[in-house]
Amino acid sequence: MTDTRQAGTLARTHEGKPGLPRGRSHLPPPAVRASQRERLLRSVIADIVRRARVSRAAFYDHFAGKEDCFLAATGEGRQLMLTRVVSASRALPAGTSDEEVLRAACRAYLTFLADEPAFARVFFISMPAAGAHAVDRLHAASGMFADLNRAWHQRAREHHPEWPAVPDEAYLALAGGATELVRSMVRAGRTDALPDLEGTLVSLHLAVLAARPWPAGEEQRP
């Protein structure tokens, strides 16, 4: 049987079978929810295998279910995003100023998301509502960016001993602040304008980690 037929079979799982009757059901609420959940999950998985042109069996060879597939996909996207940020910093020539390293990292982060609007929407809008495991992934991502902030700051302080030491919570707060700025623009349908946040993110990090005043007269509009 071809993959197309397999996908078609899955898509027709409920064809010819009556759904729950309209109006108040005489079934217990848990049974109603279970039936609805089963039909929704089968429909989503049918769409996945149809679009990927794989069989239902192939899907389950790789993933336990829809949630597992969703988490794997967003996890891969998250890793690509982090890799892009780290690579942008490491690609700079020796002797590049700490501020330019920070700027390159912020630019890579924002450009990646602008180039991947579907991922940006799923990661920043859909993930918070996708269940406990997805929320844990979001928190983990914030922790990873906090670690990057900490590593950059510690290296930068070797060149700038006058820069303040800050608590670990400050690194996490900066990661969270960047996330909220990005989320607000993605929610507004302005993902393509995310690179415009570069100046804001750089100034925010320097204000906290280098005790640098916000640039006077600099208009930074999201």
C-alpha cells in the first residue's frame, strides 16, 4: 500500500461513522471528551502524514503521538535558533569589541525568527498553550539564553572590570524580556519587523550588564 493510500485511510477513519449527536449528550462528560479528543487527534495525525507523505506506521515509528512530534519539531527549531546565535558570535574576528559580539548575537536571534515566521508563531504563541511539557521547553529555552547572557557578561567583565556583577536572576530577566518583546511583535503579525528590535535589545542588555545609560535621544520603536 502506498503512503498516499495510508494517509487517505487514516483521514477516512471516521468517514461513515456518526459523530456525537448535537445538543446535550446522555454520555458522561469524560466519555464525551474522550471521543472528541480521539477524533481531533486522528484528524491532526492524518494531516501530518498526508503533508509529510509518510504512512501512519512510519509516523509511529518515530513519534509516540502528536504531542511528541510537536515537541520534537519545536525542540529542533529551538536548537537551530541557539546554534545560529552562537555561530554568529564565534564567526567574528579576534579583537571584536564585546558590544559588537552582543549585537551580532541579538541580530542573529532576531533575523532567524524573521526568516522563520511559522516557527516564531508556534514557539512564542502556540507553545504556552500546548501543555505542561511545552511550557517546560519554553522555560528551558529561557534558561539557555540566560546562560548565554551569563557567559558573555563574564567574558566582557575581564575587559571591563568596572562593569557590575549581577545576580543570576538578572540574566534570566533579560532572556524573559527579550522573549516578551518578540512575542508581542509576533502576536501583532509583525514578525518580519523583528530585526528592528536589535537596538532595543542591545541597549537593554548594556543597561543592565554594563550599567550604561540608555542612549540619549535614540528613538527605539518596536
